[in-house]
Amino acid sequence: MQCLVLEVTGNKINNTYITCPGNVKKTLGVKFPILVITVKNLNRSFAFDVQVLDDNNVRRRFRMSTLTVQPEVKPFTCKLPLALAEGWNQVLLPLHEFTKRTYGTNYLETLRVQVYPNCRLQRIFFTSKTRMESQLHQVQQNRWLVV
């Protein structure tokens, strides 16, 4: 891949990360329900969190991790296993479906995204279902749809 990327590396997953927004008192306020992350597998542990707000005004966190073996659901946190292919992957998360299936509530918006080591990030963005479907036909990389 010939483009600029951000490499996130570290030995301890809990104290090395990048987050958006950087100010803990602010939120992203993104309404698009599908998160897309283009990431390169470095064959080391990797995780990311997405904090969403549902229609009960509850903040929920979804953590995708290569270290997680079994899904674990708690009232405010859902941990899910993540399997990456060699090289570049496109991870697609339908947050509206995750929120509905896991908590029986409706997704309203994404509040925060946090990425932990170890990966190379090419792109993180949000989209709607219609746009995602057309994009899937254009992407010529490895990708995993996490459902």
C-alpha cells in the first residue's frame, strides 16, 4: 500500500493508545452507524474500542480484540474477538446492529473511538449502509465483517 499510515505499537495494551476526540469531555457525535477501519495486521496483539450512545441515553462500549477468545457481554461493555488476515484488512462494524442485538436498544451516535497497539492504521471512517455496500465492491483488499 503506497500511502501514509499511522503505526501504533507498544508492549502494554492498557496504557498505549490513540483516542478521538482527545478531550475526554467532548464527543464525536457521529450519527452514521457503520465504522470502517483499514488496518494492517502486525501479528501482535491489537484492539480498539468504540463508545456509542443508545436510545436509553446509555453509553455502551464495544471492544474488538485479537486477545479476546470468547464474547463477553456486561451492562456497559461488550468484548468481541477479532481475527485479522495477513496484511491489510478492512474491518466493518455495523454499530446499529451490534447495539440492537447485544442490548436490545437503538444506536443513536458514536461518542469515541480508541485504538490500542499493535497495528498500522490507514483509515478510520463512518458511513451509512448504502455507501458501505457500494464501497465493498470497490475494495480490493482483505476485509473482515465482524458480526
